[in-house]
Amino acid sequence: MSRIRSVVLGMGSALPARVVTNEELAQRVDTSDEWIVQRTGIRQRHVAGEGETTSTLGLAAARKALADAGIDAASIDLLIVATTTPDLTFPSTASQIQAALGIEQGAAFDVQAVCSGFVYGVTIADKFLQSGSHKRAVVIGADTLTRIVDWNDRTTCVLFGDGAGAIVLEAQQQPGEVSDRGVLTTHIRSDGRHGPKLCTTGGPSTTGGTGFITMEGREVFRHAVGMITDVIEDAYKATGFSSDDLDWFVPHQANKRIIDSSAVKLGIAPEKVVITVDRHGNTSAASIPLALATAYEDGRIKKGDLVMLEAMGGGFTWGSALLRW
């Protein structure tokens, strides 16, 4: 029986101009390139400078995605931005980008699920498109986490970077088989009991400011692998696929040790894993679309490939999305 699928039309990304290496950080805090690489796999990150914001990066990524899709922004009737670091408390970053693109119809709103935001955004867009209420969506993951990093805290300042990635999805009638193109299944979860393990020290209704990122690193690592495998196994159950069937595994780029451990536990071959954490650091909601764009632009991800996305972030939130490119 045929059904509507959310099919990828285009992909784009954007990074700040400034690159900060581990060596540069070692001049500011008590750390070293060897220490950072051994524990995280990160070698450098991009840091937003003057005039570079979550909305400007998201806008640049969206424009590239629309150009790649070969469509006009006026045909977009749904725009979702996954972000933890909006330009303003309101209006939403999505509405700012909507206006900059010249879109005057449809809906635009932000999603806050921290590092899982892009998977949440794709899930929400897929539901809208499947329902028939909307036809084309742009989903953007964009963050400038370095704006809420305590640069004197060596346990967190080495981890994060800035950037944005965007994907264009279109509702298309497909045969209704697992061989269909588009989003095949999504699974999202949250458990607020773990909130204090990864959070910020402030917010508009408490301190009146954004606060800084704080993290219980060992606790996050301990939960991450199990949560990640949980939602991926759910995707396999829903479709009948296994790790052997995947062409590409595109995980949230938080820590290479978490990525490697998850891949081993799931039996995903190393050559199928897309890794950009060494170049980008943890860019929160931007990390998956940045990694996707990297593998797409260098020719690894091709039409018809089976691609697994997964993320885990503050909240805790976590989720997976399985799609055929």
C-alpha cells in the first residue's frame, strides 16, 4: 500500500570562519592537544565571531540546501530550527530565517532538544509531511554553543564548537516498502530525571541570563551508549533492517569514544561510520547535519543509500532516524 514519505531533496552546511585548535586552547587553560584528543577525539573546532550568529549560520546552510535541491524558498511551507542557542528569546530563530529567505507562508518554529534537536526536528517535519498538511520542509540544526561555554573550565570548553546544517524534505508518494526513499522510521525519547547531569547554570526565568554549560562527563558517557543503542534497535525492529544493511551511520558528534563504543555494540563496521568530531567538536543540534553534509558533499552518501542518524543530549533526550537517501 502506497504512503507518503519525507524525501531528501537537498543538503547544506555552514561553519564560522575562525578555527580554534587544541594548541590554542592549551594557552588559555591547563590542557594539551594529547589530553583532548585521547579523551574526545577533537582536534579543532569553529568559533563564531562578530556578526556570526545562530540565525546567520542557519540561513547560510538553508540557502545552500535549497540551491542543492534546485528549488525556490517560496515553495517551503514548513521551517524548523533545532537550537539551544537562539539569537533572541523571541522571535524564534526559525522565523528570523523564514523572513530572510523571503518565505511568507506556512509555519516556522524552533525545537529545543539540545544535541538531539536535529533528530527531533526531522521527526516533527516527517509527521507534518506525512499528514498531508505541508508539502516541503527545511529542517536546520544550528548552534553557537561557544557563547555559553565557560572558557576557564577545561572540562567543557574543549568540547564545543559552532555551526549549522540544513536539509530539505519533500512529501512524495512512495510504494510503502522499506525500499522507499525518504524517512523510513523515527524514534525519540526523553527522561528529565537526568537533567542536572548536563545543563546550564542559568535561564531567562531564573537568573535572567543564559548561564554556562555544566556536565557530569562520566555519567553522560555511562548512559549514552545504552540510550543510543535502544533507539537504533527500535528502528531495526520497525523496518526489519540490521546493522549489516546500513550504508552509513551518522551519529551525533560529541565524543569519538562514545561513537566507537556505540558502533561496536551495534556491530556497525568502522568504515560505515561518519566522523567529523575531530574537525568540528560538539556542535549540538548542528552536529548531525554537519556530518551528513560532509559525507554527502564528498560523495560518500549517494542516492539510495540507507542512512542511520542518532543523537543523545541534555535532558536527557535521545533519538534515531532511519532514511533512504
